[in-house]
Amino acid sequence: MTTRLRVHFDGRVLVPEEAVDLPIGQSVEIQVAPHKSAVAPGTPSAVLGAALSEPHVSDDDVAELERTIADSKLPPVKGVDFDRDSQ
């Protein structure tokens, strides 16, 4: 029998988040992996997870985004030197 359980760690033990249908005292083997929602936003793991999950972005969506970015670019302001240190 294989059962997948979602649990949380209370600082001491793993606590099932739903009822578990096992006899009291039953010995089981578990494999621990973080739940998808446990990944911190903005981390490489979160970005990779988002990129690999549905829905995938179409080529048309990418082209539209690139057009929107290009259309909203502003020309540089005269007299601003970004290469000079601003100390």
C-alpha cells in the first residue's frame, strides 16, 4: 500500500494535515520533500518551478510582451551620465 500524506513539522514531529488510515503502532517509511507552496518566492527553485508548470507561455505571448517593453522605453535624459560615479 502506498499513501501520500501532506504533513507539517511542529518543531518536534511531523503532523498529518488529514486523517491517516493506519493501525496504531504501524511502522512506515517516509520520504520528505518540500511542498510546492513551501518554496520562497523569487528563489531559483520558485522561478524554475513556475517555468516548468502549466500554463506555458506561447511564442505569441512572448512577442507581445517584447513589443510592449520596446514601446514603453523612454529615450535617455540629456545631461545624465550613467557611466559617471554619483559620489
